[in-house]
Amino acid sequence: MDTRRLILVLIFTFSSFMLWESWQKYNQPKPAPQEAASAPAGSAAPVPSAALQAKAAPGEAAVAAPVSEARTFTVSTDLYKATVSTQGGDLVSLELLNYEEHDSKEKNFLLFDAKHQYQAQAGLIGEGLPTHRTLFTRVDGPSALADGVNEIKVRLESTGQNGVKATKVLTFKRGSYLIDVAWEIANGSDKAIAPHAYFQLQRDDTKPAGETAMVSTFTGPAIYTEADKYQKIDFSSIADNKAKFAKTADNGWLAMVQHYFVSAWVPKEKALREYYMRKVEGSNLFQAGVIVPVAEIAPNAKGEVAVSLFAGPQMQSALKEVAPGLDLVVDYGWLTVVAAPIFWALEAIHKLVGNWGWAIVVLTIIIKAIFYPLSAASYKSMAKMKVLTPRLMQLKERFGDDKQRLNQEMMKLYQTEKVNPLGGCLPILVQIPVFIALYWVLLGAVEMRGAPWILWIKDLASPDPYYILPVVMMISMFIQTKLNPTPPDPIQAKVMMMMPLIFGVMFFWFPAGLVLYWVVNNTLSIAQQWQITRMIDAGGKAANDAKA
């Protein structure tokens, strides 16, 4: 295999890697669209397994309230507006004030929303205890953060049964995407109780707006424990009852992940818990949650249990502070070991330059400088091959009908001129993991969402609205192709000339930040390759003059 063929293989391999997840999505059967009610059948409280029960399994939960009786109210902080339903005290909408909708820059982004039936739900498991389908009554209190106040507590009370009264308490904090969800249980009965509390995330299996065939990321539940680490669970495996994940542990968290954003239930460390995932019968909704036991509550005594809910952007610095491993939802796959330092460097540069676009430019220059020796070796090999191209064409004309003799003569020429035909590609192979890791960093960093660069680039996470960067990238790739040695095979030559057009069209739908990286990288490569080629050509001409 000569240099051109290897380059072609690398190009196709790289593009296939970027499109792999999208192809997988199209290979899977699409679920039939169905209307889902607010409390669909089969969404009753989960039942803890024997491993989590201190006593016999709790009885069936309280009867659900009619949906028509439920009301909603809004709680506002400096970061979001949360809509709470009196049915279950569920979070049914979460409007993030610092992020815009993908399809409408005039509207704020909704993480929890009615479109996807995306909600954060919680309830108790035990005879007569309230669930996420029970009607609550809100206790009067503030609905917005006042000046100088750092948190709001929202209390929702349920009608007590059998002498047991439960109150759900939601605590919203200033400057934080963490919401504390607690249950206060007053046992007014004449016997001790040992209930369980569950906290779950409900969502359909439809990807969020902005996902395309070219840019597709994981959407679905994820779970983390110290033993099994980070695990992503496909909706299809849950529907088929084939999902494999850690069921019980005394650590970890459970999340619902989508591009740029995440919601996660984070119980207290070293507290026993049980994770579950299920498909809601008769709908395309899925529920993923965690069950935690409540310490036994004696007659006329009180008990409580609390779990934190993170719901917001995938800001790695904030996620690390919430729980160990939560920053892994910004998933770089098997290239995390390479991608994590790259993002750290990108973030450090941003602190200096104050603009994510210029941070990408500076980082690209730094990476190019680090790999300069390898790139130089590659371009030198290509330049030497370009000098040999006329002689290779002569050999093909002379021995074109004898492939074996042609290969022998070509190898002899390489040995005589001390040229390695693979020398131009081997250094590129070393750099491929770094380039792919940087691709995933730029694709997954929520910091790029809504971040402007210059002039017409107002959002580095969205495609160039005027396709200027993709066109510039096509031109740069065409120039690079012209600087490379022309393949002896006419078909290969035509394919190589078409690659800039193919890649350029594909990049029309890529985020502007990714295209910016490629434009800067190509520009630096052109300058480096032109200089090296000029030096090699000058050296070859001098040698020929000396021989003459």
C-alpha cells in the first residue's frame, strides 16, 4: 500500500469514527409515537428488592389523585425557573436562564419539559404513603429568591393516612443547580414503620433538538458506582429487560444524560441504595431511579430522608464538586485519558484570552507546535515523494503491464533515493488519537454552547449560519491536496481531489468550533508543508545542478 492509499484509508476511518453513533441510531428500529398522560398506567411506586428491605415488603402506595386536580406553581432563582406540580410535588419544568433553546435564541432552554415528559419525581413506598401520583397541598411561602436570601424551601404536605403524615421539602439554592429533595415523616400511628423513599427521572427516548446525522451524542440513563464505574444504559436495553448495571451499593449516583445537560440523583455517601430502570407500560416513557431506606420510625416519632438533585449544564468543574465521577457524564469514551488534559488546557487558555473561539485557535497552535517534529517528518517524506513522482510515472509507463516488476523497480528507487513511502503517514497515525480526542472535547463542552467568536459566529456549538468556515476549510484542504504528491493512479488522483468537497459538505452541519479548529490546523499545515516542500525542491534542484 503506497502513501496515497494509506492517507485515503485514514480519512475514511476518521470520518467513519465520527459518524459511527449516528449510523447506529439509524440502524435501530424507531419506536411508534404514542401519547403519554401525566401519570401513565404502570408508573406506580417501585418495589424494593429483598436485599434492601429490613422487614417485609411495603404494601401498595396511596391511591393516585386525578390529574385534573393537580396545579402547578413556579419557583425562581438566579439560575432557573422551576415549575412544581402539586401532583407528587414533581419538577415538571426547569427553565435554565443562562442557556437558550437550540431552535429559538429568544427562548430559554427547558431541561425538564412537557415535550419529552421529562420530570424529576419522588415518593415513598409503604402502606398509605404518598407517591409521585399523590395530590399534595403547598404550604404558603416565597416563590423567588429575595435579595440577601440564599435559599428557598418549598413545603408540600399530603393528607395523612393511618396516622402517618409525610411532607415533601424542596430546597432551591442561589448560584447552584443543586436541589435538595427531602421527606419528613411523622408517625402518629401505634406501630413502628420502616418505609422507603424513591427518587426517579422520567423521560421519553427521543433525542433533544440539535442532534443530527453528523453530530449525535448519547441520550439516556447513566449510573456510577465505585465498583462498576460509569455505565451508560441504552433505552432499547431497558425496554428489552436486558439492561445490565449495578443494582445495589452504598455509593454512586444515577443520571439522565443528553447533549450538554444532565440531571442526577445523588444520595448521601455510604448510605445503602438500590438502582432501577424500567419502561412505562403503554408508552415510550422510561423511568430510572434510586430507592433508599428510611430508618425505622417509632410510634409518635419523626424520621426524614434526603437526596440531592443536580439539574443543569455539564460544567465539569461544578459536576466534580457534586459527586465523585459525575463529571464523567461529559463522555469522551476510551479517549478520556487524552481528552481530559486537552479540555483542561482549553479552559486555562480561555481564562487568559476570555473568548472560547480564540482559545480554540491558541490551543490548535500549541498542539501543532507539540507535533511539529512528527509533522515535519511527514511533510519531508511527502515532499521527497513529490520529487520522485515524475520518475515513478516513467516506471509505470515502462512496466505498467508487469505489476511484479513495477513494484520491484519502485522499491529499488525508494532505496536508492532513501525515501520511505510510508514515512508521510506513520507520524499521522500517532496524532490521530489526539485529533479525535479534541473533536470530542469541542463536541461535548457545554461552554461552547452560545459562545461567540467574531463577526458572524455567534455560537461555536452551532453550524456556521453562512457556511463561510466550511468553504474556507474546503479551500484549505484543496491547497493541501495540491501540495501533496500526485498519485500515479488516475482514479486515486481523482478521489483525492474530491475529498475536500466531500469533507467540506459534511462539515456544513458541524459546530462552528470544530470547523474553526480544522481551518486553523489546515492553515498551519499548509504553511509548514509549503516551507518544507520548498526546501526539498531547492535541495533537489541543487543536487541535479551539481550532477550536471
